[in-house]
Amino acid sequence: MKHPEKLTGEKAGQIFNAINMGLILIDANEHILMWNDWMVKHSMIDSETALQKTISDVFSDKPSAAFLTSLRNTINYGLPAVLSNALHRSPLPLFDPSELSEDPGRMHQSITITPISASPDETHCLIQIVDSSASIKREKMLRSHSEILKKEATTDSLTGIYNRRFFDEHFKIAMGHSKRQKLPLSVFMVDIDFFKQYNDYYGHVAGDKTLIRVAQTLKSQLVRATDIVARYGGEEFILMLPNMPEDLAMQFAEKLRAAVWESAIPHLKSRISEHISVSIGVSTYLLGEDVAIPHLLEAADTALYKAKQNGRNGCCYMNAKSIADLVAPDKV
């Protein structure tokens, strides 16, 4: 029976150099005992130079403090250590030679430090370095793709503001918060006057550009992170402003109307002016009122209809409680 052939130093070296990761062996004094070909390639330091130095001195840029601390804990206390890329991006100054001309930044690394008993009184350390750049790039691509999908799900593709789905979801949350905290909540429905005539005369490309301009004009009037403007459908927009009482809501509606009017977008087929104008319906949830979400929205929509009846290019208010009373079941 043949005995397995012993692993000679030469064969061991061949194996270490064939492995697709960095391998460094150091002694208790941090002197480098092994420096494989992967390390030569990514540090641009040949093995003969490396074997004459300590791990702290071999690089022109010092290893990170976290790396040196982990290494010394392994040497002194026999504690293995892992430096993940999530917390320690690039502990060692290692690079991808193929990317040096484009991106001189350090390679992303994951490092494992393992104690090896050289004698009863001395511990050596094996340092394993893996290039995690590819996984980081994949993670960034997946995250970017996820953000794009999230944006597409909540943003109107034409105007860049929120879409109706986003508004509906956040309006429920805001309404619940207002009821719990006993704070007012104002809603504004905005409609571009005679927009069908605008599209018929100027064309749909110009119409899309106008929708974008009006959306951005409305958005520019918001100053708080909790304020929301969304495209509600066609040429109609909706805004939600938490903690805005009735009197301030009408002032803000007039501010919105004036902002669009002052943008002076030509509209020669409008029946009321030569510029784009908007009509706005406003309603406010007031403290302690028993008003459901549909009532507040219906009140704003009814107010918008009245603003159009009154000649357009104006604002009208409707109390949400009056809508709630109309649809309430008859009392016995």
C-alpha cells in the first residue's frame, strides 16, 4: 500500500500561489513569512521585498487601525478576526491593476485573520484577503434597480411629482395622524382651465410640457417635508398640507393660483384669458369633526366644481363636515 506523498515546500508554494485570494503569513513580531502571487499582483510589491518587512512597513500607505488592532489581538490572545466589507471597506492598500488607469481607489476587501500555533509559546497569523469588489458592484446595481422601481411605483412618469397611488397611501396616514393629534389637514384640488382646448390647439407635446411646468410651479410653493403634491389624473393635481387650518388654506390656495398665473404660459384658446390659469377647490379637516377620507376629498372636488362655475381662475372652499352630513344615514 502506497503512502500519500508528503506536501513539499515547493508544492505548497504552488498551491498558495494558485489560490485566488491574498495569503499572508506573519510571525509573532509581525514579520512577513509568506506573500503569495495574488498579493504581488494587487499590492505591486514583490515577495522578496515583502519578506524583508513587517506588515506595518511593507505598504507605503499604512494598514487601517482596525486591521492592526485585530491582527495584534490575534497574535497576543489567539482571537480570530473577520473584517467584513460592510464595516471595513479597504483595510489594506490593494488595487486592481486593470482599473488603476480609470479608478485608483482601493479594492473592496473582506479579510479573515486566523491564529496558527507555531510553537507552545508563539502564535503566527494567516491573513486571507478576498476581493469583494464584484459583490459590492452587484449590490449597488441591485440597490439602484430597487430605487428605480420604487420611484416608478410612486412617481408620475411625466411630471416627476408623486402619483395618485402615493398620494392615496400617504393621505390615509396623514388623516389618521391628524385625528389622533387633533390637528387640521387641508386638501387642494387643482385643475388647469380649458386644458383640452390647449391640447387641441398647441398639440400634446406642448401640453405635456405645460403639465410639467404647472407641476413644478405647484411643487415650488411647498416648504415642509410633510407637504405633498401629486398628479391626480390628466390635468388635475392634488395637494395635502398637514396642520394647515381653514383660513391659511384659502390664503395658500390663492398663492398657488397666482404662482401658475404669473408663470404666464400662453393659452390663446382659453375662454377667460390669454394665459394658463387654474381653478382650485379646498377643504380642511377640522378638530374633532367626524369626517372620513372620502368626505374630505369629495368636499375639495365639490369646491373645485364651484370654482369653475364661478368663472375659473379662482379658489373655492367647501366644508368637509357638510359633505359628511349629506351622506350620513338618517337618524331614527
